[in-house]
Amino acid sequence: MNGAPEGRWTSRGAAAARRALDELAAEVPTVVFERPKTGSAARSRPRARQHGPPQDADAGSPATPGQAPTGRSRDELAAVIEENVHRYFRAADEHRLPTQAELAEVREDAARHARAEVPLAELLSAYHLSSRTGWEEVVSAADQSELRRWSEHLLAYLRSVTSAVSSGYVEGHQEFHDEENTARRALTRALLAGEPASAHAERAGISLTTNHLVLVFTIGGPADVTAEKVGHLIQEELDAYAGTPVLSVLDARRGVALLPAPGDTLPSLELGLTSLAERLGVALTAPVLVGAERAVGLAAIPDAVDQADEIAHLAYALGRPPGAYVLTDVLLEYQLTRPGPGRDRLARILDCLDGHPHLVETLLAYQRSGHNRRQAAAELHVHPNTLDYRLNRVSKLTRLDPGRPAHAQLLAAAVIARTPLTED
């Protein structure tokens, strides 16, 4: 090693390294991470569980557990094995464990391998294989009386090295994913703003699809988890539904998500949205309301976000139950809330009730019940006779009878027309 004198065991380093490399070539690891295709959004993450639309079985199929390391991974591991064999023999010659400087090198090297996406299981196997091979060289030439000492030395050496590899790998992995998450956030912001996104996508390691299903969702009450956990739970469900990591902007109460829709998968993505909203509600222990709109082409994403946001807000403002809504679910209400003289005149029909909030509440309950007096009275916790009295007051003030079909339609349209187009 750089002209340094060789000790009793160091001289055996080259032979031990060759033997370890031969064993690596023949070994099939028991744990191998998935290796998605280059440019895959999933990168080295585990494959998300799928409970959304059917996916193409041939697309992005994972590596088969038990397959050997790839060529790049094998080259990386060969270098690890050779260096660790020599490190082990130096420690054996000097009757010591790895120094702090040596362990710092191990941590730095492990961090580099994490950033290169060499699986931790493979990396640890390389360290264990090379250390064991070195130990076998030692005990084959050592006296029987020394076997216990060298076995204890091996275990202590492995504890030190394994700890350094694990801590370094975690640090490198975190650094890698911090950089990746920063790139993903920049990509999401660019798409939402309608700005060029190809450079951000390349930095994030994502191959963008042309079409997306845009979701805007609202959490209807306080979730029984922390704000940070809300984001994790929502992201987990979105990734599982789409079968791939989803670009999103999330907080404790609202969020926007861009579900990639390759090929002609937009209709199938829409089919399961109600169950997705239900699962989100179960995960968060709070009602979730989702508005959805298709974005055909990346340039359509900003407008689709605005549309989905308005759909979600309209459904919420109209008192619709938790679930997922597309434009056809609120089409009449959407049209009645478009600005114009017709909407303004409809809205003014109920101006006379502004000073009587209990009458407005009664009219809304009556409409929600499908004009069922007893059901509306039960919702308001009043006697049916009280409900009748209030409806008569509405009739006198508006000059429209809620019990007459033609008048009831006009009153329902007036309620919709008064729905705010934006949140306060």
C-alpha cells in the first residue's frame, strides 16, 4: 500500500481480495432493491402498493428478487471489497480496530454509494464478505490458541465498520433525497405556473407524461394527526392510487396533486376517485372533498387547477357530502354561478332574507331533504309545524312558494347563484 512495509497479514491482502471477488461473482444476494428504468420517477424507492386503476403489467417492472447486482453495482462493490480487505489486514497486523480516520473514510464512501443508489444490503454484504475472507486467511495460518482472539477481533471489527457504513449511508441517502425533493418541488411549481419544466424534470429524474388528472382537495375538519403527518398520509395514498410517485403541493387543510395519465388512462383514473377520497378520509380521520379536472397537455395544467379548485369549492359551499367531484357532478350549479346579469338577478331574489338567517337555513334544509318536511324538521331539530311557519315566511317575503315545483326550482337556482365563487 503506497510503499508501506507489509506486515504478517497485510501481505496476504491481494490473495484474499481475489478470493472475495471470485465469491462475489458467484454469489446471488438474498435482498436486492428494485431498480426502475433510467429516468423513472420512482428511482430507487420501493414500488407503491397499487389500489387505483389497472396498470400495464410490462411497464416499469421491478427487478426480480434474488438477481445478481448490475454491472455498475458489481464494479462499485469490487472496489469496496478490495479496500476493506486491506483495511482489515492493516488492523490485524497492528492488533487494533479501525481508527477514527479509517471509519470516517468508510462513512464518506458509504454516503457516496447511497447517492449512486447502490443498495445498502449489497454494500453491507460486500463489507461482511471481505471481512470474513480476511479473517479466514488469518485463522488458516494462525495457531489454534489464537482462534478465539481473532474471532472476537472480527466481530468487533464488523461492529465498527457496519455502524460506520450504516450511518454514512443514511446521511448520503438523506442528502440525495433532500436534493431530489427540492427538484420535485421546483418542477411542481413550474407546472402549476405554466412555466418550462423540462430542466426541472431532468434534475428530479422524472420523465413527464403529457396528460394529467389534476386534483384539488379540502380537508373538512381537523385531522387526528399532525400537519406533517397529514402530508405524508395524503402523499402515500396518492402514490398508491397512481402506482407511481405523484407531484403535489400539500398542507394541513388543502392540496393540489398532478396524477400522471400516460396514454388513454385519464378515464380510468377518474373512475376510482370516490374510493380515493374515502381512503383519504379514513387515513386522516376527517372528511375529504376532492375536485378533479383533466389537463390534456402540460400547458393546460394551470387552467385545470383553477377549474378543479372551483369544482371543489362549489361542492363544499353547496354542502355536498365528502367525496370526489368532476364538472359533470356540479354542472348546473357551475353554470348558474357564472358571472352575468342572469346570475345577479337570481341572487337578488333572496336579498329579502338577508336579515333572517334562520329562514335561509330552513330553506336550505328543505331543499337538501328533497322537499321532505319531516326530514328537514328533524335536521333542524324543530317541530314540523315550526318548519311550515318558516316556509310560509319565506313565501311571503320572496313571493315564491317553496311547495310549488316551478317556484321551488327558482328558489334553488337563487340559492346556487348566491354561492360565493371564491373563499372568504
